[in-house]
Amino acid sequence: MGSDPMVFYSCAVLASMMFALEAYLLMPTTFIAFLMGRWMTKKDPLFFTIFLRYLDEKHAFSSLPRPEDWSRRPAGWGRGLPW
């Protein structure tokens, strides 16, 4: 259907949950979510794969310096920096 399989399965689960909960007025949100996922897949086919990998490794990409980043470095390789 032109979208990533994960987008399709997520929308199918969302629609079935809304159907089971009898939230019929919210069913169009599933279609809108599907169209947005399809648009993102057409823009970049690997978007959802990369996004899930990013969510899985969020702890590895910290922008804050930690003591273990510089304390084990040998002299001359950034050891003793003020931060």
C-alpha cells in the first residue's frame, strides 16, 4: 500500500483497538496516521528503520560529558580538560 510494513501494522492494530472499544468517531485518525506514515515512507524509505534504531540506542548518544569519557584517556588525548 506504499507504506512501511510497520506503519501498516501499527495502523491496523490502532484501528482494531478503536473498533473493539467502539470509538468509531476516532477511526479517521487511523487513516490520517496511515497517510502521514505513507508520506514519510515516500520521502525516506528507511525513516522508520533508522528511527527505531535511534530509539533503541538513545542512551549511547548523550551530549553531556561524563567522567568516564575523559578519566580513562591517556595524557595528551584530552586528559585533564577543564570539563
